[in-house]
Amino acid sequence: MTAAVETMAYAGDLPWHGLGVKVDPNLTPEEMLKAAELDWTVSAREVRAKDDKGRYSLAGNLRALVRDSDQAVLGPCGPRFVPTQNSEVMDFFKRFVDAGDMEMHTAGSLLDGKKIWALASIRKGFTLPGGDEVHGFLLLHSPHVWGESLGGKFTSVRVVCNNTLEMAMSGGMAFRMPHVRAFDADVQFEAEEALGLAENALADFEQQAELLAAAKYTSDQRDEFIARVFEPQLLIEPPTNNDNELLPLADCFKRTGKKVLELVETQPGADLKSSKGTYWGLTNAVTYFADHEAGRDRDTALESAWFGSRAKIKAKALETALDMANAA
């Protein structure tokens, strides 16, 4: 495994990031927990300091968050911090899997156990013109990090290129819980209420995707889209030449903008009816860049694409595309 991905298991096709141990499909959440090597617990322990006379005393209110299986210290935490156990994360999916509404897809540990995630297929999707398939998923993210919250969100995968794109929802995460409450049955019920029905979220996203797939852009609008996502300063201070004449935006793009401009025509699925010349194609050029091309360190691709800076880029691309498509 890589520096960022500590352990991981997946069912079905090899994930886009090319990592993980393949397991049989239709695993229960409990079986996925073991397959992904997440069957360990964490505990918040008192920290004692040793003075110059060899005496030990409590180090203030700080605690250490420790992985019990190997005594690895995951970081500090406060006295009110309530660890969420990995088994509790998997328990969230149990009622959905048992009812046949979801299917476990991937699960794993990132950054030496500091971040845990589980991804389940909601077993539904939609197809855009030209056979462009999109499948829906529910992602639950549990950081063993003081100050970070457990969260869940809906995401999608475009089959032709394995792009991942968060379904547009206000606030990003559809559900968030600080680590000051146990992730018990009551909180899980609140999470389900906050998340709403997965089918509704997917239906809303289908409408957005259909809008983007139907909205055509001009070359100027294409360049404006890339500038709004990556180089908004070009729109604030339009570039000019020595004669104070406006320069084409595309001529002024930096490396990232030029690469995305290239991917508009070369990404997998670029020639599909839903993609060619549409805002859906522009959006997926950005998501393909974020998932498959961005950064020199591919070891951190998964963490960044789902939870980090590249996830924000993809969200901005979708928001920008919807804004421009609605105005077209």
C-alpha cells in the first residue's frame, strides 16, 4: 500500500486509484470491516508527564488517542472527545445492506489510521444520452482526529472514466457529527434523517446532469469556465498585450488550465453525446483531472479527491457548470 492508503478492500472492478485488496462481492458490513483490516478499536488515554525527579503527573486535560491493536498514537484529544469505533461506522450500513438497498463497495484506512472511510453502492443510477452511465454511492468518513467530525455524503461514479463527483448539496457533507457524542442508534437515526433518501439525492443529481448534458457552450464560455474554476484572476484583470489589446484566455492559462483544456477533448467519454460540447463534458474534464492527473504524488490521490483540495475543486467545477448552464 501507499503512504496515504494504509489498508483497503474493494468489491467489483478495480477502483480508479488502482489500490486495495479485491474481495468477494456481497460482503456484509462486518465482513468488509475485517477484509479492510479495520477490526481495531481506539481509546482516549490519559497522558502523564515525568518531572526531573522521576515523578509522573497528569499532563493537563490532554489525552492521547491510541489505536489499541498496536498502541500507535493517532494524535492528541481533549477530555470530552468521544472516539467513534470503526465497527460503529460499519453498523450504520447494516440496515441498508440487510434490506437490499445498498451494497458494500470499498472501505479502508488512510494516513496510518487517522481517517477511516466506507463506501456503499446505493444500487441505483442513471444513463445520459449516448450510454453515459452514472452510479450512486454513499460515503461515510470517520476521522480519528481531534477537531474533525464524522461525516457522510452522496457521491457518484461516471463509469466510462471512473470519475467521482459529489452530488451538489448545500454544506458539502450531507451529515456531520462532532466527536462529543457516541455514534449510537439515536445518532445513526439522526444521520439517516439528515441524509434523506438516497434515491432522492440521486434523482436530484440526475436532473442536474441532464441539464449539463443538454447545455452547449461556446469556446469563449469553455475558457471562462476553466478560468472561473482555476484562474479567476484572469477574469478580474483580463490579460492584454503591449498594445493594451485583450488576449484570449486560453493563451494565458497556466499548466493546470492548459491540461484541463486538453482533457475536454481527450478524456474518456469525450465523444459521447452527453459530453461533446456540453457543460457535462467540461465538468468531467475537471473531475478526470482531479482524480487521475492532478499532483505529482499519486499516493495521496484518494484522500485528496474525496476529502481534500481536489474534492473542493470538483465541487467548484460542478457549481460553476450549473451556474453557467442555467444562464445559457
